[in-house]
Amino acid sequence: MEDNITTWISQQITASDVILFMKGTPEAPQCGFSNQVVQILNYLGIEYASVNVLDDEKIRNGIKEYTNWPTIPQLYVKSEFVGGCDILREMFEENELKQMFTDKGIKTN
């Protein structure tokens, strides 16, 4: 089953230019860190897909193993892992996040 979840995660990441693995949904984040990332993405006007890791324990554990990153949320842009809440917040504050989206051809506000 492990391979199946890895394949599924990989398919989700490649299917969307921007995807956020988070606790809850963008409309109702279930943790403060996920909420902060949603607020940043919304502020920048980024269109993104999301996966609620609370829906399935296999996804929740699988995404951590997939990136070898222990925390959620996790943001992927053009199939590349960008980081979690702290990294994204720091990139946002340094105006690096908007530039990264622009460089990758993702429309922002």
C-alpha cells in the first residue's frame, strides 16, 4: 500500500502547478500553520489545489515520508517542494515568495 500512496501523492503534485498539503481546507484550516500559509497564498492571489491530510492517515504520513519533511503544511510549486509554514512566511516577508511564483510563471496579485 505504501507504493500506492506515494504514487497518488506524486500524481497530485504533478497535476497542479501549486498544491498545498494541509490540515483542513482553505475555507476551514484546522491548524494555525495551515491557516498562515492559506492567508499568504490568498494575499498573493495564488490559485492552488489543496489536500486535507486529516482525511486519511496514509496521506498524512505518506506526505511526510515523500519529502522527508516532518511537518504539515507542505507547499509544492511546479512539482517542487518549497517548504512549510516557517519557510513560506520567511520567503513572504522577504518578498522572495512572490518572486518565486513570478519566476515559475504563476500569476500573482
